[in-house]
Amino acid sequence: MANQFAKPEILLQRLAFIALAILLVAILVVVGVHRVKVSEPYVKNVLSLTGDPVRGNAIFQMNCAGCHGWQADGNVGPSLQGVSKRKSRFGLIHQVISGDTPPMPQFKPSPKEMADLLSYLETL
């Protein structure tokens, strides 16, 4: 009966263990989701290519500049200056091809064109 309540040290150890387990599970989920995303054939293909920023600029001018501005500094759409510092390569690919953020249309360039566009966006 004297040990009905656990000692504070034991409670703290259990709480620390539970917190560590939760953190580990969260990390595993994030890594797993990232691997699934990067394993998509289109994304995998794009990421395996080396892009040409000059060709990427031409693709941008034809398809994106009307909303994002000729210098990618914003117009109807937001500025893309420094976008590669705010979004991962996967995030940029997803943004371009998904159509998840209206009014931006869904746009699916060839893998080489997407690699070129990524290369250009990384220069901004």
C-alpha cells in the first residue's frame, strides 16, 4: 500500500519515454511520406535530370510570366523570388503540376521541361 503512487522520478522517466516515442514516430512518418512522394515516377524522373535555367526561363515566360510577372516578382500570382528557399524541389514540382491552389492551373510539362523550369526557379 505504501507504493500506491509512483515516485515523481518514475513518472518523469515514463513521460520522457512517451515523448521520445511520439517524436520518433513523427519523424518516421515525415520520412516515409517524403519517400513516397519522391518515388512517384514523374517526380523521380524530373529529379534525375539536370535542368537548363535558360530553357527554364523560356518555359517560364511562355507559361508563368502572365501571372507571376516577367521577372517573377509577382503580378496576379505571387512573387517567386527566392521560392526555392521556401519550397523543396518536390514542393515546387507539386505546386506546378497539381492545380491544388486555384487560380493556378494544373500544368504538367515533360520531365525535361520541368527540370529546366526548376533550374530557372532556383536562380531566382
